[in-house]
Amino acid sequence: MDNFPVVAQADASLPNHTQENIHLVESAVGSNSPPKEKVGSDFDSRMMLRCLELARRALGRTSPNPLVGAVIVKDGEIVGEGFHPRAGEPHAEVFALKAAGDRARGATIYVSLEPCNHYGRTPPCSEGLIEAGVAKVVVGMVDPNPLVAGGGIARLRAAGIEVLVGVEESACCQLNEAFIHRILYKRPLGILKYAMTLDGKIATTSGHSAWVTSQEARNEVHQLRAGCDAIIVGGNTVRQDNPYLTSHQVEAHNPLRVVMSRHLNLPESAHLWQTADAPTLVLTQEGANPDFQKLLLKQGVEVVELTSLTPDKAMAYLYERGFCSVLWECGGTLAASAIAQGAVQKVLAFIAPKIIGGSIAPTPVGDLGFTTMTEALSLERVRWRVVGSDCLVEGYFPQKANSQ
Ligand SMILES: NC(=O)c1ccc[n+]([C@@H]2O[C@H](COP(=O)([O-])OP(=O)(O)OC[C@H]3O[C@@H](n4cnc5c(N)ncnc54)[C@H](OP(=O)(O)O)[C@@H]3O)[C@@H](O)[C@H]2O)c1
Ligand SMILES: [Zn+2]
């Protein structure tokens, strides 16, 4: 149990403000904490939810940046809206100010994340708002980055602008949970998703697994993929299932499809090697099967050799690439290894009301080395709902601060 970083306590080696921010964000997102007092009016809530609706238009496209929406209201009417479309492009506030023009003077701006106060690829939004003469700024959540948190709000207040913070805070944190995780832990948020039968099997004894769940549940998975930056499977899943791993929607974002394979003993032809629909990256070990690497490169598949091919190294690499969220859609062997290394924070289990049996049929999580039930990893913030004819159980591993 000692070697399971996901269940350890908060890390005392982190600076206090980082710890505080982790608690702040977790208490905002967490359903285990007592309900917070409502901030702002019903109208404020409606406008903030509109910001989140706008923010979602860029789902899956903004990493390493967050999803942000902004709405400008003058005399009770919306006069400008905007959202952050992708990293490198202007922030939500800039689009909303542009749409509002002169009407921004004396208006109230709603923005789901604290306006930035630093020169990045774009000038600070705090200065833009001051210049535009807005009278009030309503903020959904503070910036989770401990180095900038509160800076934008302080700058606005110093300029005499009224600032209200925390309207629909938990909805704002939920939408950007992956971005928050990336900032606080310097890793993408790892989400393990699997579909199993009521008797806990993810495939038959022969390895056949299409399909465990209903069409509705599969549609939900497609939605989920559209909001993620990458999906990981292992070599066996490619050999057994030949999956597409796309979001199957014309307009939706397709995440990077990642295969982890040590020896590259993979089929020469596979749906994942067709890169016109979505990009594919194969992560492997140094010197693995050079001929097969050439074959992949010819088909537009990216190949990266890691010194040791482990879930943590894969996540560290994907963090460096600017990713916020990674969906583990692998089988039980790789899933167990990912959990053991702390590469999974959230679990989404689709459970189909059917029984397949089979004493050696694969299960969602392989060996974790536990021998007593007291060692079981308990999820928190657990929710469940019915999707089509299936049940979706969702929860989080207790999180510790990551000091890497
Ligand atoms: N129902 C579901 O939700 C679902 C989802 C996915 C898969 N499945 C089923 O799961 C079965 C495959 O299970 P699996 O556990 O073998 O899945 P897997 O997703 O293929 O993972 C195992 C493979 O990952 C690769 N790998 C690379 N680094 C690894 C590491 N550090 N630790 C462990 N593995 C590493 C290896 O590939 P190489 O051998 O190429 O080196 C290994 O064979 C199939 O029958 C498939 O149908 C079901
Ligand atoms: Zn900004």
C-alpha cells in the first residue's frame, strides 16, 4: 500500500499556498464538502452559466489553457459575448469587449475564470477591462496557479472596479478540473474509463468486447473523448480490438490517440494507423523494432521512444506536450500499472446489466498486489447515473500533492 502515491496524504513539501489552493479547488469541486453559501443573484448565476456554455464551444481545443467564457451585460441586457478558442488566440474577455464596443463602458462583465494579469502570448485582460471602463467584474473562480492567483482581481480592485468572486464556482471548477489538475500537480488529469458487464468482465474469454454497453453509453464516451487531449491504449487492445478511438462527430475535436507498446509487435494495418481522421502517437522503448517504426512513420504515425515505458513517464511526456486531460481506455494490465503509478485520478465505469461469465475473461483492473479487502482503493466524490440501459459510476481517488 505504501507505494501507492494516489492514496497518500497531502504533501508537506509543497509550499503552503499550493496546499491552500488544492484545498480551495477541491472544496469547490468536491461534493463531500458542505454546500457553500450561494454567491451573487440568480441573474448572476444565469450569466455565469452562459459563460460556461460559451467556454464549452472550445471543448478539447484550448490546452494547455483553460476553457473560459465571458459575457458583458449593460442595463440588464447582454451586449457582448466571447470565449477562448485555443492557446495563442485572444482570451474570452477580448472577444466579449470587441463585441460590446462602446457599450462596455459602465457595464458588468461576467467571466468564468479570474482575468489574467500578466503578459503572456497576449496582453493582460485586467488592463483591457480597465481601459474599456467596465464598472463591475463578476468572476467564477480564481486562477488556480498559485503564482498568479488573485493578481487579476487585486489589479481590478486597485483600479476602483467592483469585483464579485465565486459565482457558480463549483461549476466553473468542474469544467476546468483537468486544467486545474495540470497547474497544481504538473501532470495531465488521468481518467480511467472502462465498460464492464455486471459480473465485472471487459471482454469475453476469447478477448471479444464489441460491445459491452448500449449505444447511449458509447455516445457518451464519444463526447468524453471530444473533451480530452489524448486517449491511451496498450498494444493488446490494438491487437484484439482494432479500435478507432475517435469522437465520431463531424465538428468535434479528436484527441491524440496514443498506443503504449514495448516491443511494437503490432499489426501492420490498423484503424489507428489511419491518421487522416485523427493523429496517432506510438510510445515505445528505446530501439524497439526499427522496421516497424519506419512503417508507422510512413503512414503519418508519430513514434516516440521513452527511456522506460511506464504510465508515469507517458504522463510526464504528455504534460510536456501541454496536455491537460488524458483518457486511459486500456485493458486491465495497463490500467493496473497506471493506477499503481498515480497516473489515474478519476474513474468512469460503465456497467452493463448483462453477464458473460468466464473465469479468465479480462477484468478492468489487473493485479495491484493487494491481498486483503482493507487495502482496496476507495473512491470519493462518487456519483452514479443511468445512461441508456447502463449505469455510469464516477469517482476520484483521494489526491495527494505531487512533488515531481
Ligand atoms: N471494455 C473495455 O472498456 C475495454 C477497454 C480496453 C480494452 N479492453 C479489452 O482488454 C483486453 C486487453 O487488455 P490488456 O490489459 O492487455 O490491455 P492493453 O490496453 O493492451 O494493455 C497492455 C499492453 O500495454 C502495453 N504496455 C506498455 N507499457 C506497459 C506497462 N508499463 N505496463 C503494462 N502494459 C504496458 C503492452 O503492449 P505490448 O505487448 O505491445 O508491449 C501490454 O501488452 C482486450 O481483450 C480488450 O478487448 C476492454
Ligand atoms: Zn486574459
